[in-house]
Amino acid sequence: MSEETTVELRLPASRQFLTVLSAVIAAVMERIENLTDRDIQSYNVQLAAHEICVNIVAHAYAENPINDIAIKLIVNSQHIRIEMKDTGQPFDPTSVPEPNLDEAQVHGYGLFLARELMDTVDYQSYSDHNLWILAKNFEF
Amino acid sequence: MDITITQHQTIAEVTLTGRFDAFNADKLREQLYSIIDQGTNQFVLDLSQTPFLDSAAMAVLVSLLKRARQQGGDVKLVWPQQEAARRILNLTRFDRVFSMSETATAALQTF
């Protein structure tokens, strides 16, 4: 896979279908050649994307499954970029403090994990939609 | 996710099989809280067969830990077998907050 390829999904905004996204990411990364620790890299990208989707379900759409999340996986042999678009309530990523890792807490790990596991996590709110972009260079 | 609960006198051994995430976390939390309400405050949560954990799962673990400790008990964890899942517990330093064991038998013996 030397050229860039785009896989598109439209998922209902429901926790029930998060496994679909994980399965697609796993399948896409399975075809990337020469990855170091393939299972770990795949898991990390799956988890990062999963956490953002949960954020969209819970905050953008307040758990209303009538809405959906438009997802694009843009991948080549070196890199993956995941775009997740919703039309719900805007979110302020700066409002989520970094968790204090010296003391277990109930909330706050989701965005932290996404940022730790991907190279970049960007969010932009527009007049009619919100867009998360997660990106990772593969390790070989 | 399948949940198996084995009572060892004062300790509840909870074995989770399958993905533990935002889809099933609330349901598990309610089950665990009901065990506490029935008088048990010592838990071994066996994550060895849990290939995927997310922040919702971690929230359940922390909630249970806080509630158990409020009642004089504790929650001990068994490491996931999958290296990727183990690394997430390292990344969030859960391995420093919780007592971790390689097997449920070992975890039970730490009480």
C-alpha cells in the first residue's frame, strides 16, 4: 500500500458500534508491512480513535443514537490519519485537565490516552460540524 | 463481555472475559456495587482475559477501588495477558495505584 487510500465509515453515535471502528482499524493496519510490534501499534490507534468516538457519543450528541459519526481513515504505508466528524455540540478540549497520574481518578483518561497514543490530536469546531483529526506515523 | 463471580469467603473474584469498554462498563459497575452493598469489600478483578480496556473501564476500576477502600477493603487486579492492554495500565500508572498480580491465585493470596 504505497499510495494513500481512504476508507469511510458512517457509524450511529452509539456505544454499541464502537467495535466496528476498532475492527476496521485493525483490518487496515494488518496490511501495513514491516510494522514493529504490530499488535501494540494497532491497539493504540484503535484505542485512541475509540476514546474520541466515546467523547463524541457522550458530549457532542449526549448519547442520542439518532445521530451519526462520519469517519475517514486515510492511510499509506507510513502513516494513518483518522478524521471524525460530528454535527453535535462543540467540545472544548482545553477544558479537560490532564489527569494526575499519581492519584487514580474516575474521569479524565480518555483524551489523555488519545493524545499519548497518537502523534497528534486536533479538534476544530465549525459552524455546522466539529472535526477531530488523529494522526500517527507508523513505527518500523 | 462475560462476567464470572466466585466468592472466596470474604473476597469476590471477578473474572472478565472479552472487551471491557464504554459499552458494558456501566453494567459491570452496577453489578460490583451490588456486591459491596451485600457486604463484600475485597475484590480480585481478573483482567487476564480482557483484550481491550478503555477509559470507561478504568473509571469503573477506580470507582470500585474508592468505594471498597471507604469500607475498609481493597481491589486487586490481575494483569491482562495482552501486552498492548498491559501497556495502557502502565501508561496511566494504574500499576502503581492498584496491587497487580500475574494470576488470580496470586492476587487472592495478597489479601
